[in-house]
Amino acid sequence: MAHPIQITLKKPDRVLEVAFDDDQVYRLSFEYLRTHSPSAEVRGHGGGPMQLVLGKETVGVTRIEPVGQYAIRLVFDDGHDSGLFTWKYLYELGLTHPQKWGEYQQRVQAAAQAAQQ
């Protein structure tokens, strides 16, 4: 499993840049991280379906807190701070970004269309 060698919070760009020891570097937007948080609020309680988190286009990250040698906690400016982003999950978010982001955008569009009906 790859481990991060550098994590850089780029507040003006609203991006978390994560460089891994296998030479992969992922630029993950704050909105993407917030809407894909590993927290129960987003993942669903008790293994339920992933919740659709809306309105996070301008969300910020105020700080990063290390959690042992395996994860970080991102503190978002909307008060959300309960998800632990493990190294494995951060790597997965980077690796599958196009797919996960595309699926999220489709769900947002579907919700918008349903709200108009």
C-alpha cells in the first residue's frame, strides 16, 4: 500500500495535494473531499446508502489533524470534522477521482431534476 510523503493544503485553490511514495500525486478539491467524506453523515449510518451532500462548492478546509500514523482528520469550515481519511482512502479517492466525481455529478443533476418536478 502506498503512503503519503507530503500533504499540502492549498487554501486559495481549495485543493489538498497528496504525494505518495509510489510517485502518484493527487490534487483533491475540498468539495470532492467533503462530499466523499468517510464519516457516517456521508457514508450512511449502519451501512446505509451514501448520502448526497449538496452546496459544498465553496467549502474550505481550515486545518489538517494527524491521526496516528494512518490517517488525517480534515476540519472543514462548515463545521464537519468527523471523517478520518486513511492513507488507503485518500489514495482510493485520487485513483478513482474521475469515476467518483462523475457519479456524484450525475446524482446532483438527478436530485435537481427531481426537485423541479
